Amino acid sequence: TGPMNSECLGNILRITLSVEYFKDKYLSFSVVDQSGIAWELDEAMASQCGYTVTYSNWNNIEFRASALSCHSHLEKDVFTVTIQVKASHTPNMKNATTHLKSARCCYGPWSPRELVCESNYMEVSVRREFPQIVEEFVQDELEDWTSASPEAKAGEASIWQIVFHQPEEKRALLVSDAWSAGYGLNTTDTRVLLRIPYTAGQIQLVEDQGITFSSVRSSTFYKQLWMILMVDTAMACPVDGVDYTNKTITWTVPKYIQLLSAGVTGFKDVLIEAGVDLHKLSAKEMASRKYVLLNDLNVITMKIPIGAEGGYYKTSVRSGQHGAKYTINVFLEHQWEDNKWGLTKHTIIKEIETPFEQVELAITNSSDLTARLMNVTVGTFLPDVELVNLTIEEAVVAVPEAVQHGYLIDEIRYPNGSKAYVIRVPLDVTSVKKEYMGANKRAHILNVTLAFIVHPTSETFVVPVITVSAVEDAVLPSATGFCDGRNFHLIITHGNVDQNWQPFISDWQLTSDTVKKYNYSLRDNGTHLAISVPFLSSHVNYEDFNTSGIKASLHLTLKDGITSANRRDFSVSCIFSSSELIQCLPNGTVVITAIKLVGDADLDTSLLVLRDRQCKPSLVTEKTATFKFNVNTCGTSRKFNSTTMKYENYVLYFRPGTNTLLYQLKFACWYAIKQTLDVKYESKKNPPPSIKPGFGSLALSMKLFKEKSYAEPYQESEYPVVKYLKEALYFEVELIHPKDVRLELNLADCWASNSQSQDSLPQWHILLNGCENSEDSYKTVFHEVNHSLRVKFPQHLKRFEVIMFTFVQGTTLLQE
């Protein structure tokens, strides 16, 4: 156990780092030589010196070293490797902790030629005592000797060179030049080594039996005693050969590669083994995993079901879409004998990754509506995915800060290593939008975008989450209506669904600007919408006209401001006195208004006339026509009696183009001929005013203002309001309806409690019987209310100032 564990796997040492220990840390790797000097690894040095660092299997970190790596200590059949790992929480490796790990592995016996295909390099090592190269060898030995001899004769015993064979030329490099070019060259007591990174310049891509190989044809020269010796250090590793069909991976490797078989006349298979993660698998183990290993005449084939044991899925992103790839680290070891080398051992380590496959993510809404909580589960995800932020109403919020917006996020881990994220949001947060669904239901809509990162690739993707919960919590607007003799009044109490509903009369929208055209009144204080419309208006419906008066109604519709759908209809109906239609002025002028009843759809008010048809209306609307004339004109008749003079006329409507009378409204004005008024005056003490109890509807509001000027109240979005002790609170109580100048608002009792319930305890009276509390250390202060643009009736308002306080018990603050 511990932060690092080692494992000897043939001629490779593997050191695995503990995910739990090194999670979320920045790492640097170094190898320590026999002198204790640490050499920090980068990609170039690792591929040149025989080291491999991989991040796989959901952040598992592996370090692999070849037995012949640059800094390993090789003694007989034992090689020792020491690595140093630094871990830090910052990329600059500040305050890093250092960990050392040394491991010894036994490996032997060595084959005359050993070939290793690692993920980042190719390695060939051959025994120094070997047979003479046969005459048929295709690499033109005499020319190679000629180019090597001068440098070898002039150099030290350890100097040697390598000749690369390419189709167009041969290139000879001394050991120093080869090292500078990124090649790894070395000799031991018994072996000659060449290591070639896949990025090396001399690599050629060749095809053998339809499979592409990365290859290098080379001859390596070295001095041994008084001799200059040459070895064939050709190397080839398969690049492709992997196919994906029917949910199966098929890996094909040719058995005898021409480049590695120069001058060879006979082959004999000695051993073919395969496995996963450098662990060899027996035939029984392969069968249990449904692997198939086939040894044909010319090729070795390995078949692995996608998703089988030994591999793992990792998250992948393509074009912003979430998906997965199946990855498995397989290896193949092929040993054969031939007449040139004797025994050759070819080990191929290959990471196979299947193509991208999109994975749909489940979004499950399991909201608890009784607790008014939205509960959404997103996933599942593989362990290499991490939620990093949320986009809430166009604001990007990191996961730790989401709680400030009302979002609680939990990560759920399942036994198989996968995970999901649960998002819990109260229904009442502002980012959960509400839409009226009809009846008593509202749709609560959660619209949030989740951003994820994939480790260790740092790929990112987003998941839009839109869920809808239907909740029976709709409060529809309600209305009360009344008339004052000349006007309709409609007061609408807002609900929780009509924030975007607009008032319409017929198809005409009421706004603060449009009502001015008709001298209507429209006021909205946030809780109530008050509308006043004159009796004589083009938007009023006149339903009946008889001796008892005029029956008229006003119909108002609330429409959805987004869809224009009708949401709520209100109406108020009243009977008005017919005297509202006529004015008999003392100077003999008569003003008469004729109305169009609901049933007279075809009547054109502009064609109404008086008895004298030349007298036409001076003001016409769709439903009214107003005439203004003198009693001595327009065919007005006059009658007398002993006390009055009666002027009489008719408003008439004829079918257009005919004399057929369709409408007739008779009206009259009476004027006194002679009138004597007796006025009796008597000084009398007025009786004290009395109050008559009754029942009715009052609309009241209480607001909290920001300053003593009472110019700007706090809006609903600003609550709760934060105040400190001894700061002033400015309250205003207003009588909204009825608007009767004879009424005056008086406050009796006003108290504060420790919760939103008005009956909760403790309580403290701010006002008692309309006066300040005499026991209060900071007494309530009343402020005078004067007439202004906003205040039409000062007697309908009361304003007072309270000093901020809190409830205590002994020396302890009481908080809910």
C-alpha cells in the first residue's frame, strides 16, 4: 500500500500512483540515477530513455520503465529503477511534496533479439555475441562497413554509430548526433540497444499483409576489443490493424514481418501469449471474458467484445456532444525461432480505443410538490466527469456558489463507480419561472444549463436541463366593481399568475398613455389595479333604457401579454339616472346625448338628428351622439303652465335613404316662470357627529419607504429589507377604496411580532388607540400628509416613523 505501488512485468517495471492520494494535484516525474541525481522527465526524454507515463482508467496514473531504460541499474538479470514524484496543489509546483520509489525486478533469460513496441517508443536489443550476418542480408553490409570504419578506428572503445537505411539514401550518425536527434543508444555487458521515438525523423511507414507499421531499418556498429562489430537493429511496430464490427474489437498482427526477417529462411513459432494491462491471460481466463486468440498461418488475431472485462469506458466529447469510448490496454507476445537470430521475442503493447459513441443522458424530475421543492437528477456519468458550473438566468455560477441562488447540488456515487448529480431548487426562487396553465394550476419551469469537464483531457460539454412541474397554487386575480353616479369603477386584486396580463376593453389595451385620450383613470400600486371609466364612453355597453334609468355595463378582459390569449373577464353593471343624458342650462342651451343600445347594432349614431333634421350631433362616438342647441331652434316645441315653461324635442333616426323612423328619444327641459323662495334662518347648535355602523369593502395598503420624503417605496423584489438597530423605518398606510372625500383613515392599534404571523408572541405595540406607546423608549413619530400629485386625498393616508428594534429575552436576542 502507500501512495505508490510497483509491479514487475517481464522486462517492464510498472509503478502505479494512488488515485486517492494524488487526486486534484499537479505532478512532475523524475528518474534518479546511481549517483542520486534526479532527471526530470518530459515527453521527449521519456520516449528516448524508455519511460512511459499514462493517465487511464478514470485518472489512474501509471509509470512504466524498460529494463534497459537510461537510468536503470542492470546487474546480471536484475534491474533497479528509482523514481521521484513531486505533487502540488498549484501548477507552479509551489510547496510540493516529494515521494521516492525504488523497485528491483528480475528478468531473464534474455532472448538473442528482443523487440518492444511501447505506446511512445520502439525498442530493439540484441545480444552482442551473435552469428555472422549472412551474405543474402539485404542491407549492403560492405558499404555499411566502409562508412563505419574511419570513425570507429579514431574513436574511444565506447564510441559507436548507427546507419539508417532509407529508400533514397543511407545516413550514418555518431552516438552524440543520434542522442541529439532523440534516439536512445546503449550497450551493456551483453546487449546492444536502440530505442526510437515514434516522432523520430528516420521512421518510415510500410505495409505488410495489409497492416501499416512504423519501421526503422538500421545497422549499429560498436567496437569490442580490436574488432568493429555490426548488428542488425531493424525495428517495426504495428500502427493499425484494429477493426470494430458487431460490437467486437478485432486486432490483427502479421506473424512474420519482412523487415524483421531479412536473411531468414525458416520460421518456427515458439510461444504466443496475450493479455491485458501487461498481465498474461490463460486460455481459461480468456474464455471467461469471451476473448478469442487465433493463431493462423500468417497472422495472429485477437477478438474482444466491446465492454468486456479488462477494459473500461471513458467519457469523450465530440462537437459538444457527450459520449463515451471503450478503452482496453492489450499486449501480445510472440516468440519465434529462425536460422538467423535463433529466438526472437516481440512484445507489442497497444491501447485500443473504440470510436466515439454518443450517450444520451437521463434527466429525471422527482419533485416533492408538498415540500415545494424541485428535485432533478441528471446522469449517470462516468467517474471522469465533474460538474463545474451552472448557468442560471444567463449568469454563470460555480458549483460552491449555487447555494446562494437557492440551488442545492449533491453528487451521488453508485457501486460501479458511476455517478449522478441531484439538483434541488425551491419552487419559489425567482429563477424558477411560473406560467399559468389554466384552472388553479401553474407550471413551474426550471431552466438551467450545467457545464461539465472531463478529466484528464479537460474536454467540456454542457447539458441543458428544462423541467416542468404542475402545481395547484395558482391565485387568479379577483375584482370588485361599483358606480358613483357618473363613472364605473373596477378594482382588480392581483393574483400570482397575472404579472404579464394586460387589461383590455374590447380589443383596446389600457395603458397609462392610452387612457388619457378618453379621460379614463388607470392606477396600479403592485397589489391592486384600479380603473375608472365615465358613464358616457364609447367602451360602455348600454343595455336598456326605461323610466327607471339606463342600465349600462363595462366589460374588461385580462389578456396574456405573451400569447394574447384571454385569461380573465370582469364586468360591472349599474343603472344610471337618465338625467345624466341631458343638461338644461340657464341660458337656454340644451345638451342632450343619445345612446345606442346593445341590440341596435345597425344604428349609425352619426345619422341621428333632431326634429329639425338639419340639426345634427356636434359630437359622435360609436355608441353616443351629443347635440348642443338653443331651445328656440331645431324644431323645439314650447308649452306653458302657471309655473313652468316646457321645451320639448326628439332625437330621431331614419332608415338611411327613407323616411322610415327607427329610433326616437323624447326629451324635455323645464324652466320656472316665476319662483319665490322663502329662506328661514335659525341659530341652532349642531348635534355631535355620529357614526352609523355598516358593512362594506375597504381596500387598504401598507408600504415601507426608503426616506422621510416618502418619495420611493421599497419594491417587492427588495424584500427582506435589512436595517440596523436605531435606524428609522418610514411606514405609510393608505385607504385605496372607496375614494370618498367624506372618509378619513384613522389607525387604532399597530404592533410588531417576531414572525410573519400577526398572532405570534412576543409582540410590541407601536401604536395604542391611535397614539404612540408611552412605554416605548423611542416613541413613534407621526408625519403630516399634504396634498400632492400622488396624494389626492390626504385624509386617506397616515404616515409614521418607527426606530428599528429587536426582541430580547434577558441578554439574548430572539430570532426566528
